Amino acid sequence: MRQLYSFYSDAFWIAFKSIMEHKLRAFLTLIGIIIGVAAVVVVGASISGLKTYVIGQVSKVLGSNHFMITRMAQVGDMSDEEWERMNRRNKDVTWEEFEYVRDQCRLCSYVGAQMNAGADLKEGTAELPATRMIGVTDNMYEIEDKTLTTGRFFSAEEVNRSAKVAVIGSDVAEKFFEFTNPVGKTLKIRGVPVEIIGVEQKRGSFFGQSQDRHVYIPITLHNQIFNRTGGIQIHGKTVESETFKAAIDEAHLILRNKRRLLGSEESTFSVVNVDEFNSTMDQITGAIAAVVIPITMIILVVGGIVVMNIMLVSVTERTFEVGLRKAIGASRQQILLQFLIESALLCVVGGLLGLILAVGATQLVGYLLDMTMTITIGYVILSVGVSSVIGIIAGLYPAWKASRLDPIVALTQS
């Protein structure tokens, strides 16, 4: 055991000294491994960061434990034919149906309603075109976990009497009331003056689209101003995550019963589970990783070919050393392991340098894109593991060639 330990210890130090004697050559050899490992880790961090970013933005907008019932919604992978069939089959969700689900859903902590429209806002010389006008019930404040920087949200009583009040997004506040407190001020929506009673906390952008260019008004007022004939959205929420799935099933069944749909009939509406967005993002990022990661691995393979080439050069340069070691009793297996350890050490060092480069690159990219880049342990293990395996594979032929050298010929050629 001690002799075995001594052999591996000596082999490691011989490999280390050989690398240090040719620092520049070793570094140039490892550029492919360094870039390959860094590429794998950075791509992995980007994919993880993308998922975190999207889920974070969705959570900011919609809150947690939140589901929605609407006429049409994309559910999973759907073909054009399926979408057209659903478009012909599904019917608008009505106010009466909203009230029915609200009254019957026992597991739902909140059931609210929403209508959407668009309008160009103008006050004096300031204009904000294509602003989202969102008509909601008062409990949408709790359903979507909204946060206000100032003021308050409107009440159930204000919704019932179609009060001319509004809660605005930060883009609207900055455009029309940049240097003043908007609360108490008046804003006109299609000529109808509404009093601003609150300002929502800034939510930022989502893939370049601002999430703060909107105005919330009571859904009853929204219906009067825009006179929409289309349906509404029903939004539900549970406080306890344990009852969330059961609440969705209950609300789904309640609306089916309201529409007198039998068990075998397809639903004539869509249910969107916001929390299922996580699994959808897992599928999307998994598909991206399945395509991109193998491509970045090619850089590691190219780096391994370079390592093999340099190891062949090393064997040629050290013919006398190999011959001398074999002449004093070194076995073929020991010579083979000596060069395998050296090539593996080269790639491990390259892997570690690649990790250092990846950390710096992810910090820089995250700062420039204002997005959290997360280096996951899985991609670290994958990149370093693959680089180590490539190092061993790349060193097999040069090591085998060195172990086959005839000591007499090797000493004579030197």
C-alpha cells in the first residue's frame, strides 16, 4: 500500500514538474479546455438564470397559488388544429358565471374577475399611448399579491357603485406626475375623469416589455367606459398551497356544472394554473440545454485533441527519460499511468481555470443584463467531469505509445 501511494505521489509530482517546465505550452494547450468548461458553465448559468428571471417576473405580476379561468388560453403544446377547434368550442365567461363560481367555491380563499382593454392617455402635452386598462374586482389586490408604494386599492363598495377611482402603474405615475404625489390627482380615461387613489410598486420589464404601463379601475366602471361585449377572466387564489390543486379542480367542476357539461364532454373554457408555469419553464430550459450543451461540449472535445497532440510531443521529447525508467525496472503499467496522470492533470487544471473564468463571465453578463445568473453544481460537475474524462481519453494513446518503447532503443535514440 505504501509503495502504491509512493508511486502515485511521485507520478503526480513528475507530471506537475513537467507541466511547470513548459508553462506557456501548457497554457496554450489548455485554452480549448478552459473555454469549453467556461462555456458549459456559463450556458448552464444562463439557462438557470433565464428560468429564475421568467418565474420571478411572472410571480411579481400574478402572485402565488393563483389560477385563472378564461375563454381561451394556450395549455401545453397545442397544434394549430387543436387551437382552432378550441376557438370554435369555447364560450366567453360571463359575469353571472363569475358570481356562481365565487359563491360555490368553498376551497377558494378569493375569487375575483378581470377585464382588459387599451387606451391612449393624454394630459396636457404628455401622452402615453397603448396603456393597459385593467378592470378588476377589489380582491385582485390579494389574489395577485400587489404592493402599493403610496395610497390604497379600491374597495368592494367602490366596485359596486362604479366609483371613478384608479390605481396606476409606475410608468403612468412617472409620465404624468413625475415631481408630485399622484394620489388625489385626476386622470382622464376616454374623457372620463377618475381620481388616483394609489400607485403600484414598480415591477420592471419582462423581455423588454414594461410591466408598469397600466391603470386599474373597478371592473364595473371599466364595463361602462369600454362597453366590452366579450367575456371576463375569473381569477382564484388559495392562501394555503396544500389546498391549491383541490381548489382548481373544484372551480373547474363548478363551472362545468353551471354549463351543464357531462363527464365525457370537453370543457368549453380554459383553466390556467400559474404555478404550473414552473414545470413549463423546466421543459423549455431542458429543451434549450439539450440542444446547446452538446454544442458547447464540442469545444471540450477539440481541447482534448490538442491535449493528445501535446502529449505525443511530450512522449517524443522524453524518450530518454522513459527508456531510463524502464531500464531501472519501471513496468509498462507504471509508464502508462505516468502519462495518463499527466494528461488528466492538465485537463483538471484547465477545468478549474475554466470555472474561474465562468464565475467572472457570469458576474459580468448578469450585471450587464440585470439578471441573476446562477452557477449550478450540476453543470460544474458535468464540465469538470467531462474535461477529466477527455484528459484520460486524450492521454491513452500517447501513454500506450510511451509504455511500448523499447528501453535500449529509447536510450540509443537519445
